[in-house]
Amino acid sequence: MPFPRFRPPTSSSPILLLLSGLLTGCPSAVLSQYEEARTAALADPGPVPSDWRPDAALYLSPELLDRLLVVVLEEHGTLRDEITVSIPLGGRLTLKPDLTVQSIDLQSTTRCEDCLAVDVTLTGPVAWRAGRATGDVPITAHAEFDTAFESTSDGEGTWTVTARPRDVRDLDLDLGGTTAMLEPLLESTLGDWFRAELLQRIPPINLGSFGNEDVPLRAVRVASARKGLAVGLLTGSPTPETLEEEVRRARQGWRLDISEDSLLDLAKAASFRAGPVSHDVVIEPTALSFTPDGFALEMRLWRPVGRGWWRDYSVQGQLEVKKRRVVLTPTTVEEGPKSKGAFFVDPLATLGEGRILEAIEDSINTAVPTHYATTAEGLQLSANLTGLQSANGMVTLRGDLEIARAKRKPRTGPRRPR
């Protein structure tokens, strides 16, 4: 019996279609979904608009600013000098003022949005000599000047906020125990000297640096807020959730508000930039919320290899506010939905490899100037965290600022022989 003649398969043959699919692969819905999520997380937020609104804000209390200015003025606000001026009949008058700060007060001002008015009182003796005549005059000086706050960027996402005294607008000198003939000359000479020297003796004060290469900030805006200071921050979130317009303040120390959605966006971007961990898995945090003593994190594990798969987990954890940082520690995990073909991966181990929690911690801690030195020599400021709470989609941290004199470096080199 003759064998039937072989007929080659046509292009519509089921066998050929099956082989073609196995050899070339079919577009996977999972891979498309993964690419969409990755593209959205890593999207460029674009140029900063002129009317941008912050998704994070740091508030410094009037009490904290008072304390800082007092220490700076105590360290640098002693005015000592020797002044010589000509007087009638070819004589010369020499003055030696020795003034120190007695009090300081901050006030809001309508003259500018980014400055505060400072009232300062200095007292001390002024020794004088005219020919053979000498004497001492006690003096009390009341001065009012503005302190402007500036923000500058290094171009890499780090911003520095500086307080710079300017514009002595009002000066009142109270001289005691001098003659009627000498008093006008002393007032004129000391007034000119005081206006010229006061602002030069008070150095710019570095109030802190915000952001870094890992958690860059796009923009910073400084404004006065009820005798305190408000520093508006725009994070690198591609879709920043702006804070409410309500003017807040810190009653003591400092306060930081930051959008939970923006924190989530920053964590997503950090995870996708880090790439896959064990088993070619990429982690995407999908939801984040905080409680007074813990946090809840929803995350999706993607495996964008082959046809790909995903599976969801819910993570509960503890939140600790240590002296200088917020620390997140996962405690329990619950499984959620998964795509077809997804296999089990230890979520806690994967979470540790993916640095998701570290990215959230860094985003919070980088917005706080946790440790920095002022530009005023001899002073060092350290920000301490004291508490965290969450409400209405916003995380609020509170803390205080330690102000201390920096330790001087010991001398090096050979000692002198005794």
C-alpha cells in the first residue's frame, strides 16, 4: 500500500503557529505592565515651574532661632575697637568701645517675605582720651536690623540655607556720665562706627544643608512664618503631592512635614534604579502609611524575565525614632494576589536586598539637617528627632537643635623643648 504524499504545512497551520510562538516568544502582559510601572517611577519631573508648591516643609521655631542668634552673637558679637577722630583746634579724640550682647528679640516684618527683624541690645564701657583728659562712659546701644534667609544649590540636588544680617535700620545710643560738650561728638563717632561694624562682626549663619545625590531636592524656598522660619522643599517625585496652603509653625525646636505619596514615589524610583535582587526580582512599593509606632507597606515583586510574573505582599513593621534618624523594621508579612506562574520568594529577605525601607528612611532623614556645622567658627549644630506622627496623607516629624561650640583640633608637630 503506497504511503500518502507529504504536504508541507501552510502559514496558518496550528503546528507552525505553535512552533513560531515557542521560538520567537509572545509579548507578555506582565512585561508590559512592568515596563509601564518602571517608566512612571523613573519619569523626569521636568523643569521646576515658577509657581511650584512644596511637597515637604521644614519649620524652625522662634525659640530655636532666638537661641541660635544669641549663641552666635555671644561668640562673635563682642564689639571692641580703637577709634581716633579729629576734634576742633587740631586735637584728636581716641575711643575704645568694649560692648557685649545683652538681649536679642526676633520680630516678623512686612518689608520682605524671606527675612526677620532682629532687635539687639549691647552694653559696655567706652574709654576715651582727648589730649591729657581721659575717662570712661557707660553706653547702651539698641539696634534693629533685618536678617535675610537665602537658599543656594550646588547643582547636584543639595541646598544650603543661610541667614545673613543686613540693613541696620534703627540705632539708639544711650550715653551716661559725660559732659554736654563731649556727648554729641561721642554719639556721632560711635553711631557711624556701630553701623559700619555691627554687621561685619556677625558672620552668615549656615542653618543646614538639605538633600543629597541619593535623595536630591529640585527646589527650596525660604520664608518667615510667625517669627519663625519656613523652608519649603520640592522633592524629586515625578508627581509631587503638594502640602496644604495652611501656614504652620513649630512651637519649639523644628518640625518637618512631608507627603506620604512623595515618599512612596522616591522609594519607587530608588528601587527601580537599583534593579533586580535575588531570583531576578524587582521590588515596587505600591502603598505606604504610618501609625504612631509603626508603618504599613504594600509591595509588588516583579520578575521581568521570560514571560514574567508578579506577586503582592503586605508588610507591617515597627518605627523607631532614634536620636538622629528614623528607622523602619519589618515584623510581619501577608501574601496577596499573584499572577499566573509566580513562585514563592522570601519577601523579608527580598525587602532587605532591595533597600526599600532604607530608601524611605533616607528620604525622611535627608530632609532633616541631621548633622552640620555653621559657618560661624567654633559653633556646631546637631538636629535630634523626638517624634513622628501621620495624618491626612502627611508625615510629621518633630525635634530640637543642639547648639555647641565645636571642639578645637589638637596641635600637631614637635613640642618645644623645656
